Amino acid sequence: MEKLNKNQLTNLFKKGTNELNNGDPLKAIECYKKILFIKKNNEVVLNNLSYAYFIIGDYINSEKSILKAIDINKNNPNFYYNLGNLYKRVSRLDVAIKNYDMAISLEPNNHNYYYNKGYVLLKQKKYHLAWQFFEKRIFTKKYENKLSNLIKNYLVSSIDFSKEKKIAIVAEQGLGDQILFSSMYKNLLDLKVNVKFINDIRLREIFERSFDNSESINNKNYSRINDLVAEKYKFLFSGSLGQYFRKNINDFDGDPFLIPNKDKIHKYRGILSKHKFKKFVGISWKSSNIESGNKSLLLNDLKPLLANKNIGFVNLQYGNNSELKSFNNDNNNAIIEIEEIDLFNQIDDVISLIHCLDAVVTTPTVNIDLAGSIGKKCIVISPFDCEIFTCSKLNEGKSEWYKNQKTFIVNDDLDFILKEITRLL
């Protein structure tokens, strides 16, 4: 390779960073490798290269690169943080904690370090320790938005429920987490406080029905939220309830807590009755959220499972379903599509439909929470031991949050797993 001058190296680094930011880590890797061929001890390039490998799931080379960066500079907290994230991804949880602790020791005011340590502690089921670190999430950039700005002067991370009688619970980000943490709402209502729930508008009907007709406010209804501010409500994020109601694993019962709509149940039972199957199983296979890694499978990967002629598989996969249409064209409409339902927007309908099914089979998607919240049997196929704290190797794929859930981690044994799921169904 020809030797590059300083300006050329700078331009190559900018190009690599742009490629990384624009979603092309492979091109970024090419750029970073060219720089390291000439300047092999460039710690910043090694750190970026590690992240690019992390994005594509090459965890071996990601680890090698970040360890080289740490060898060059042992005082950069971000390197240890990135290494902690890598070990979290591959479920080396104790080592992840050690690296987060190292990052914290070097930069004690960085909330991301504490938050991610808390997440790992949740995955380790160390609830008595986890919540104090997890609480730091509300101070990260992830939580910087218009709603947070409106309530920031009234937002608390802890509260005395015996003294504060006007409380607004703000749902977490992501529909799945909003449902998951709402499993603690009944515990809160038992304390007889005046509580309002602020959440995604798609959950309004089912939340008001399930939680004693408590007011459920659209998280984009800023006028109503300003009213609560004026009325001197205290605001608490829903995940923060864990420090009061989920202090250890014995505090979980995993029981259902949301109530489906009876009329909609009747509607979807009628639709399903037109299909003559002994059982009906919901199916979804891809996630649009890649922040926690690639949690999706190809529909063709599930073909051995879908070949079961005694089961009617019902589509629960929202979004652009060109893959589904192609699969159904090639496989005699193996998956039932219900045209009457909008799987993204009509969550009350989706929960009612799931209630009518015998089980749900899904990769890590919101359907885990939709099924779990109503006590429906849910089998999860995870392409890797991903960053989902509700299950881990420690509890053999079971979840204390949802007692009817079972998770299988795919390690080049998908065919065996599909046979085992067929047996369970």
C-alpha cells in the first residue's frame, strides 16, 4: 500500500466515520484498516474499528481492536465502556461489570456507565443492587426530549408514596418496556395514591380498562401534561417503580396484568373460526430495533416449524411484509394474514387477537410483552444471547416477569430448537 500523507489519513478517517454513521460498517472497516496499516497504534481508529466490528457481529475482532486501544491508552474511560458493552452483548456479564466499574472510576459523572451497569445487574437478577444504577438512564441523552423538558423540575427518581398523593407515572421509551413496567401499576394503585399514567396513545384503552379506569394520557398531549405540572404532580418514570416493588426475585409472580377487550376477542374468534385448524399460533420473526443487536430471523429459517399442518400460524409481524407475501406465494399461504387489523397501531386489537391464540412464537419483539401481559404462552427464539434483561442463562430461558415465557438462544442449532418448539406446541 502506498504511503499516505497526513491530510490523506485525515480524509480517510472522516470517510470511515461517515460510512459508519451512514450504516455501512464494512466500508468503514476498510478505511480504518488502511489507516492502521500505516499508523498501527492509533487508539481512536482502533476504537472506531472495534465498534464497526461490533455492529456486524464480529465480536472476536471487536474485542481484539478495543483491547489494543486500551493497551495504548489505559486512561480513556470510553474504551472500557465500549469493552463493557461488548461483553454485555456476548453475555460475559461479570467482565462487563468490571469494565463499567473501570470506566466509572475514570469518569464518575458519566451516567451512561452507571445505566449500563444497572442493565447488566438486572440481567444477573441482582435487583437489590441494579435499580440504583439503572436509575441513571433518565439523565442520559436517550431521555432528552420535549416531554422530559416539560417535567424536568418535577421529575423524581425516588418518592415517599405515603406523603406524595399526586403522582404521574411516565412510561419508558419503547412500547415493550412500557408494557413490561406497567406490570407494577397495580402495586402502585394498591397504595391508594392519585395517579395518572403517561404513555403511548396506543395503550390508552387497555391501560384504562386494566388499571381501575385511571386516566391514561398520551405522552404527546403536552397541554394535559402541563396541567399536571401546574397541579404540582410529581413525575416518576415507570421503570423507577422497580426499586419499590421488585427488590428481589421473590417479588415477582409473573401473572397477567392486562385485560383484553371482550368484544374484540369475540370478533377475532369469529375470524379464526373460518380457518379449520386444531390450534392457532401467532408468529413474528424480525425486529426493527437493532440497537441491541440483530434480533431477527428470515422467515424461511422457520419453514420447518411452519410446515405443521395441524397448526394455523397467524401473522403478528407488523411493517412492510413483502417477505411474508413472497413466503406465502411459495408455500401455499402457510401464514394466515388478518386484513382487518393494523398490527402497529391497533395494540388493543392485537392483544385481543393474541388472547384467542394457543401460543405465540416470536423473536425478541414487542409481542413478548403483548403475550406475557395477558398470560399467553410465548416461545422466544433469540438469534443470540442478546441484551434482554427479562431472561438469561441464569434462569434457563424463563422469565420472572412473564411466567408463561420460554426463550431459546440460537447457537447454530436452529433446526433442533424448531423441533423442540414443535414438541412444545
